[in-house]
Amino acid sequence: MSNVIKGISIGLGTIFVASNFYTINLLSKKSTLPMFDLPVSKYSTYEIQADKEGYRILHRMHDPRIIASMETSKKPAGFLGASKALSTKESQRIAGEKDVTVINGAELTAKQIACIKEKAKGESTGQLIGTSVATGTGLVTSLSNVPIVGWFLSGFATNTARREGGKIGESMASDFNDC
């Protein structure tokens, strides 16, 4: 019985050591293509073309998509509504936004601009607080101590806290400023 336990222990130890060397080998291989860490925002767009000779980046930090709609309706007009008058209403709005409508040609109102700024400030502050809470409470440190996947878990926890903090901060700024 003792020899069986020793055999199993040696076999598991060998597998564990081999898996660690394999993981280190995978992590040490570098890609021949360049890596990019570009700033990201809700309205940013990127176009990256990379190959072994070089790369080209087209980046727009604030590039919201505008959705336009035109509504035509017939309304009663004239004496006792006997004739019909055509009424056309054109509107534009930023894709993904609920209450941001572009009026006056293609210009936002002062209130809409102020709301967008306040939401951005709230999101930024929320992201900062979310990251601080994740790192300050010891969550990231304790997750990084998990063998083999600790680096992934700590990064995932930090990113999740940042993202959720940004959502909460944007929502709070929007509610506080009546946007």
C-alpha cells in the first residue's frame, strides 16, 4: 500500500512540474506582431492593420454614430379638416443613447453637452473608485496568490470592478444632474 501511495505522489508531482514548465514555455513565447494598448471610450473607433512589415492605426477618440429619422404625417387642415396637410419631422440621435437627440441641424444643446460631460466625469470617477476598492480591500492580492491562474483572476477582478464602478458612477452622475 505504501508503494502505491508513493507512486501516485511521484506521478502527480511529475505532472504538476511538467504542467508548470509547459505554462512558462507558453507564456514566454512572444508574438511577432506588435501589441497595442490604446485608450478606450464609449464612442472611440479603431482600425488597425498589422503585418510583419509594419502597422497602420486609424483612431478616433470621439466618433459617435448618428441615427437620423424622418417622420411624415398627414394632419387635417382647412375648413372643418376637409383637406390634409403634410407634416415632416426630422430628428437625429446618437446611437446607443436614450435621450440624446441632435437638434438645430447637427448641434447638441447646451444641456445635452453638459449631460454628456457629467456622465463622462461620473464614469471616470466610478472607474477609479471601482479599481481602488478592488485593490484596496485585498481582493486582488488574495486572488493573485492562487497558483497558476492567479495573475488572470486578479486582472479579471480589477477590470470587472473598474467597469462596474464606471457604470454606477455614470448612472449616479446622470441621476444627480437630471440628465
